Amino acid sequence: MSGLEQKIDQIRDTDLRAELEAARGGFLFAQIVEHILFRQRERDERVALETDQKIRRNVMGRDQRRRDAIREVIENEPAMPENLQHIHSVLALCGLPYRDPGPVREVVREYGRNSLSLSAGRLKNPLTGEMEAQGLPFGPKARLVLLHLCTEAVRQRSPVIAVADSLSGFMREMGFAVTGGERGTIGAFKEQLNRLAACSMQIGLWDGRETASTLTVPPFRRLDLWRPQGTGEVVWQREVQFHQDFYDSLIKHALPVDIRAARALSGSARKLDLLFWVGYRLRALQRPLRLTWDNLHGQFGADNASQRSFRQAFKADLAGVLEIFPRLPISLDERGMLLNPADPNVLIVPPKAIGISRKKQKAA
């Protein structure tokens, strides 16, 4: 068999064989064979990669498969303005409770020299007219609600957000089924919005020597609740308004977040906290940063009394983030965590995407 015939024999796909037969006996037939064979090999490589990927994902759990799929999308489609959401930088450093604190009305968390005090509040019930106590916001849904509201404020350049028109769409975008009823997702998100709107925050800053500052930063100034006609005891949030000081600070210090990564981590409060925190820390890191296990436990270990159980949980949560962004220069060892300065192209949100997003916001 001649060399040309061997090449022809390697062309198997029906459409490529048809092209080959149409060109047979014509001018430059040998060159046409080379071109068609090149396309066949490209297809074969793509099929082989897809097959390897399916085999690899078959041994993964559901959540890991989801993160691996998002990693592939992000690597092939870098972040653009339509993929970006925003959260206040201070919320990237000071996380909410991971689990429902129950009847507890205040929690204080320490972050090195800084502290966060979160106090629960009350809301006026439009059905009874009473000021009803709200619990403290907690868990992944509270973080996602904050992410959504901060994003809408930045996008609209307004502290007033029409919640009823936007929350359901955001829930769908994050992969949640929009369901009503006592155990539906709508009620769970609404509850966290109520808790957030009623709470107040204080942030304590200390220089480690003799100077300390306390900032009172209530995120929200107003939340309108209403009962649509004919809906019985169903209460909806109509509008929420950020406190002007918080809104002004948000516009100056909005942290971009890749919504695709947030969607893949939407079931875990600590994974979301790590996504926000790593995004904030690495974007301005100029030299290696070492954090001890005590540091990490103080910031991320509120639900783990023992450091041993915290280490196991934290390693698993960080691994989830690194499955999506495997090139981030972060490592864990017996001493704690080491973060190294990152090449801009491997950041969770590269500077190029932030620049394009800001230009679009100004144009709007």
C-alpha cells in the first residue's frame, strides 16, 4: 500500500470521506488528502480527550463533577463582565455565621487584629403590625443574597434594589429551583434577606499597639414588606435600600466575583467565604503570606471547636476551590497556609476582566 493510500485509509468520518471522494482524481489531490487527514486527526484527539474526561468524571462525586466542569469552562472562557458579580470587600474578610445560631442575638468573630460583631434586629410585620425579632443571617444563602444585592447596587448605580423583580431570576442563575411552600427555596432565600435587612454590624480595627477604631456599618437602611391582595399570609419583599454610607463604600470597594465559580460552590458557606477571601487576598499580594492554623481557625473555624476537626474540614473546602482554580499559588502544610503572589492571568478574576467591567459600568 502506498503512502497516499495509507493516509486515505486513516480518514474514517463519513463527511470527510465524502469530501475525499469528491476530490479524487482532481488537481492537487495529494494536498487535499493531507488537509482532510489533519482534520480527522484533530477530531480524533478531541474525541480522545472527551472520552478521558468522561472516564475521569465517572469516579467523581456529583459536586466534584460540577466543579470540574466549571473549571473547564473558566479555562476556555476567561471571565468577562457578564460573568462578574460583586460583593463588598469587607464582607470578603468578615464572614457571616456558617450555621443557624438559634436564639443567639449577637456573635463576635476575630480576624487577627480585627473583629466583626453581628447583631440581630427586628422587622415590622405587614400582617400583624408587630415588630418581630429576626434571627442572625447564616449559611450559603445569606452570602448569595448579599452577593446578589451588592451586584445589583453596583450594576444599577443605586442603593435601592427592587427585590421582587430580581431575586427569583438570581436563584435560577445560581442553579436553584424556584419553589414555594413551607420548604421551598423562595422562603429560605426570603428568610435570609429579612435577617440581613434587620441586622447591624460593627467592625473593630486594632493596630496591635495603642490605637483602635470601631466602625458601625449597618448594611441596610430600609426593607419594604407587603402582602399582595388575595395571597393570604404570604409576605413579599418589595424593595431593599442599602445604608448610604455602606453603598458609597461598596461602590469604592466592590470585589468582583466570577459567578460561575460561585454557582459551583453555592452549597457551602465556607467554600464561598474562601472564594471571596482568596479573591481579595491574592489580587494585591506582593510577597508571600504565611497564616498559621490558629489564624485560619480563628477566621474560618467558627463551627469547629477543635482545631483537628477544623483542619480536615478546611482542607476539603480549600480543595473544592482549587478544583476550579488549580493554578492558584496556595498550599497547606503542618504550619498552616502559604499564599504566594500570583500571575494576573491565574487570579480568580483577572485584571483585564475587571477593567472591561468598569468601562461598561461607566458607559452605563
